[in-house]
Amino acid sequence: MTFTPGIPLATDKPSISRAQINTNFTQLNTVFNEDHITFNATTGRGEHQKITFNSVVADPGLGDPKASLYIKSDGTDSQLFFENYNNTTGANVQRQLSNLTVTSAGTNYGYTTPWGQIYNWGSFTCATTDTTVTYAVAFSAPPQTIQLTAVSDNGARNAVVRVSNAATAVCRATNNGLTIYYFAIGV
């Protein structure tokens, strides 16, 4: 069963084209169902179930005011990318949206989102003197927020970040050997 374009013809009688029209509508519903909820569903008709990209492409090279989602190879696998035209720079901006790289430095990890938000997390041992932790991905300014969770065997959990800049944070605890788990967000 295949879709037949041009049905009904202007000269067709509905009784003659009925079977072909019925086949076409069935085929439209079947093809539409690939990425959408079918026309004959009881709820959610026409809503997306997924988006299928059929082939890897090069950067589209779009002009203003267009934008595009597309897939291309990251050198190893097909990944999802977004491109838009930046009027300020007069150039297209391509951003990889999937399988982004997590940077690690010992027990510290960092990640930069396609829109420039930076996340750093990890653990370190804090002492009663200044202890410096270096972020895996440096911020362009001190992070907007830092969440600390202190863990110790003796119940002492007092630790404070005394100074934070774009690349490091300085911590001081009430007892030596306090394990600090942190999460920092910034740009």
C-alpha cells in the first residue's frame, strides 16, 4: 500500500476514487505516526513523539533570521547541533547540544552548557587552615552560587567558603580532614 499523489483527479467520480482516497488517508496516518501521535488517536493528536533527522549534514550556514537543529558528526558519532545567526557578530553560531564533554581534574569535574552556563562539582578535604580547590572549568567571574555538603565521622560539619574567584575557592573548616562535596554554578 503506497500513497498515490493526485487523487482524486478532477475528472474522477468519487465512487471510482473512493478506494484510492481511503488508501491515501491510511498512508498519511501511518507516515505521520513516525514522529507524531496519529490523527485517529483519542488524545494528543498531532503532538510530537520524537523528531527524526535522517542524515548527517554540514553546518547549514543560515542567514538572519533563521535557525536550525541538525545532526552532524563530532568526529566519532552523530550529535545534535543548533545554529543561529548572531546579528552582533555578523556570523553563524553553532552549538553542540548532545554528548558534551565533562572536564575532570582529580576529584573535581566541570561542564559548560551550549548557552555558556558552567557547572563545577566534586569533593576535597578541608582543613582548619585555608584549603584551596581549583575548579575543573574556570568561571569568567566568581560563581553565582556554591552549595557545600560537609561530611565527617565526628559530627563536626562546619565549613565555609571564605573566598571564591573565577578559578578557585578557598575553604576553612572547624576541624581537619572534613570532606567537602560541592556544586558551583556560574558563567
